[in-house]
Amino acid sequence: MAGLFNTILKDNESLFMNELALDYGFIPKVIPFRENQQQYIASCIKPLFNSHSGKNLLITGSPGIGKTLAARYVLKQLEDETGEIIPLYINCWKKNTNYKALVEICNLLNIKFILSLTTDQLAKRVSQALSRKPVVLCLDEIDKLENQDLLYTLTEDIQKKTILLITNEVNWLSKLDPRVSSRLSPEMLAFKPYSQKEVYEILKQRIEYAFYPKVFDIANLDKIAELSFHSKDIRAGIYLLKESGLIAEEQSSRIITQEHINQAVSKFQEFQIRNKQDLPDPTQDLLEFIKTNQNKASQELYNLYSPKTSYKTFHRRLQEMEKAGLIKLELKQDGPGKATIVKLSINPENKTLDSY
């Protein structure tokens, strides 16, 4: 009779060997299918080892195809290799003003007593600190930075550097002030989406990192891999792996079954393209509000939300969120006029991220 309970997970047991392996920011020991891109990024940094300025690099491509992961992997390798080159990573989606970005750089450099400083004073402190050693500065989601003053400062005042710029916008460089773009003169590196086979192999690797042996039957991976491939975002598959594991644990199962995967897929509408921790607080708050107030006109949503801002600013934020793939704005006839209907970007009918 004891065998009847062998499939029941005990309170002190877990299916996850390393749950962090299913976080979007996790950096694996080996990043498959991005070796050439990593080598190219490293080649732009290489002159810094010989006390020469490195090459700047603009990295483009759609969301969820490994741009950030590859860049952060190279920065980690650089940090492990030498203490003579400073690696810095800033997410401009969250640190979206010059002041916030400079404060973050100060924090990373352990620069003290900055609370009373102006943006210009912070820029001066950062420039002084980054003149002592070569630096690799990665500015992710660079298109979210509100203006270009920071880029001008970095290119003008820091000598031995490589600036890595990451964006989903292929034409971002054409929007730059000529003074900034001429100083940057970046190399270009375009990431292409993963193939379905590559998606499968990446998710298989994450399973090996995340779960104990025999917890996840690889035969059940096909559905998740296919959905992730059609979503054009590897993070969709990572989300489903983690959600499947959590559902199995909640049901005290020792293995993740196809039924657990089906339940995770049914919750797929809750998946967000970005880790919430990477969102600026106002955007995160608004996104949470939209999730519980879907399919409302933007004016109605504005009245309910009651933010301390104008409707024009509110609507611009909605447009930025749509551009980032978080929501969808649909123009519909409303009596004699038209109304903008606000929805999440995920389509619950086919469980794919239709904004991509």
C-alpha cells in the first residue's frame, strides 16, 4: 500500500533544483546559438586590453532572442578575466532619464554622497571615475532613454571605452542627433530570431539547469517549444516551464505532466514580455491596473486610474507601452466619434504574443 503515495511530493521537497534558472535574467554557463555574436561583442572590447579605445556597438533585433543575454554573458566573462576594465550594465527601460542612469552608474561604481547632486554634477563625477580605467558600458533598451545628453557626455568625456547599445528598433540610430551619432560611430550587430530547433534546445538546456532529473519528461517539451517559437520570444517558453513546475508543486506531484503544461498554457495570458522588476514603477503600476481593467476606452481608463498627470501624458505612456509590446491599442467607432480601446498584448484565443 505504501507505493500508492510514492508520487506525492512532501512539504519539504521541491521539483526545482535551481528555480533561478527559469528567471529571465539568469545567465547560463553556456549560451547556445549565440557564439558568433558573443565573439563579435568581445572583439569590440578587445582593444581596451591594450590601453586603446574599443569600438562602440549597436545591437538590434526583436525582443526575446538573446541580445541582452549575450551582452551580459560577455560582461560577466570580462569581469572574471580582468579587474583592469570596468563592466557596467544599465537598463534604460527602468533608468529612463539621464539622472536615473547616472545615479545607477554611481551606485555600481560605489560613488558616495550623491543625493544632493544635480544631473550635471553627477555626470562630472561619473566622467572622473570612468577616466581612471577603461570601461565597457552596456545601455540596454537605449531607445527608452528620454534624451541623448547622457550619450553625448559618455562619448565626449570618456576616452578608453566601449559602449554597447541594445535596442529592438532597427532604425534607432537614424533618430540620433548627428553630433552624438558621429561620435558614437558604432559597429552594427543584428540578432536574428531563433529557429524552432534552437528554441527546443535552449528550453531543454533550461530544464536540465532548473529541475531535478526525471521531473520533466522531454517528450512533453514539444508543445512549449512550438508555442515559444511562434511567440518569437524565448521568454515565453521559460515562463511556461516555470509555471508548469509551480502548478505541479501546488498539486504535490513528483513529476510535471502534460496536464500541468496544459494548465500553464491556459494561464498564458498572464505572461508579460518583460520581467516586472525591469519596468519603471509608474509603468508597472499602470500595467497592473490595465490587467484588471481590460477592454476599456483610454479616456475611461484615465478617469478610473486618476493619475497625477495630464491625459496627453497618460496617452503617450500608453503608446510607449504598446510600442514595447505590453499592451494593444485599438481604435473603434464610439457613436459619432472614435475611442481607443486598451487591451493586453497577449491574445487569449491562440495563446500567442500577437504583438510580435
